[in-house]
Amino acid sequence: MVYSPLDQFKIAPILTFQFAGIDLSVTNFLLASLLTLFVLQAFVFLIKEPSTNSFFIIPSGWQNLIEKIYGLVSQLLSDIITTGSEKYFPVAIVLFMFILSNNLIGMVPYSFTTTSHITLTFFLSFSVFVAMNVIGFQKHGLEFFSLFLPANTSFFLALILVPIELISFIAKPVSLGVRLFINLMAGHSLLKVIVGFSWNMLLVENLKAIAFIVPLAVLVVLMGLELGVACIQAYVFITLTAIYLNDSEALH
């Protein structure tokens, strides 16, 4: 039984296995990640016509959903990235679907939310940070450093602005990963607190037990709110990723 709201985020082994002193145990984190990959594959297979292994000419319900998501990400990239947004679409849609699937799977009772761990969110954000630097240097060379110095800046003002811009630039992967991690962890912790309070009220043996309806109603509202957060955070992550990539493309 989970007693602390933070116990739900513990990585626990399901099958313990070691080889040559290396821990290769199957954990709840790994199981949730594999489930996410299965969901992503299932999305594609469910919208294909079995006989031709291709998409339906008249879209099914699942195909409509996938097309809406594809259109959302494609429109987002074209609105933010001024040049060459099409080449980032494959990465953006996979990243969006991966984060969204992890967030939604974490909403299922007794499941595990991998995006509530900063190791995963920081890995994703750091990968984006490395990519934007590689793209910037590949396209602009040493001119990429002009990103830290606004145009028509005097020498003395540059002594102040350059360190500020540099710190802001380095903080991008940290803020990108921490934002996703904090929102998911805080929301799930709050849900656990409300659930525990509702359960304790239900165990009361007199008429006061009916008061559990109040925190239960709050829980229903919070579940809807957390579901919205799960979707919005995936959208925010891709939006910020597109903004950072546009900075590398256009040196804004």
C-alpha cells in the first residue's frame, strides 16, 4: 500500500536479474516505457487497412485522430519555424506522441508516470539542446555566437548582456525538462493526497462518513484538470522545442 504521495514515483524492480555484476532488472519504469512504445505502434497499426497495409481512403476514427494530431504539430512548426519547418516534423511528431502517451498512461490507476522523473525529461530536453547547437553551428558557423549579443549593442552594455544571454541560453534545457517533470509530479501528488483523504473519510463509522463525497467530487475535478495538464504539457514541450530550433535557424 502507498502511504506517501511520493511513493508512487519510486522505481521498483518487478523481475530482478543481474548479469556480470550489471543490474538488468525489469522495473516499473521500463515496463511503462515499453507500454508507451506499444501504444505508439498500435496507433499506426489500428488505422491501417489489413488487406492492403495502407491507410484508408475514407478515414476511420483512429485515422482521423492521428491526422488531427499530425495537422496540429505540422501547423505549430510552420507557425514558429520560419524556414525549413518540414524537416523537423518527423522528430517533433514522435516527441509529441511519446510525451503525450507517457502522460496519459500515467493517468491510469496503478500505472507509472515516466515523465514525472527528471532523468527522462532532462534527457529529452538536453537532446533538444544539443540538436539546436549542432544545427546552429552547422548553418551559421561562428556567427551563431551573435545569438548572445543583440544588434547595435555598445561595448559596455555587451559586458552585461552577454553573460545574461549566455545564462539564459544554458538554462533552456533545464527549464524545458523541469517544467514537464514538476507539473506531472505535482499533479499526481495532489491526486494521491485527495484520494487518501477521501479513503480516510470513508472509513469513519458514523454519519460523518458521507462527507467523503466532498473530496471525491474535488478528485473528479482534479482528474479532469490533470488530464488537461497531460495534454497541454506535451504541447508546451513541442512549442518550446520549435522556438529553440527557430532560434538556431534564424538567429533570433
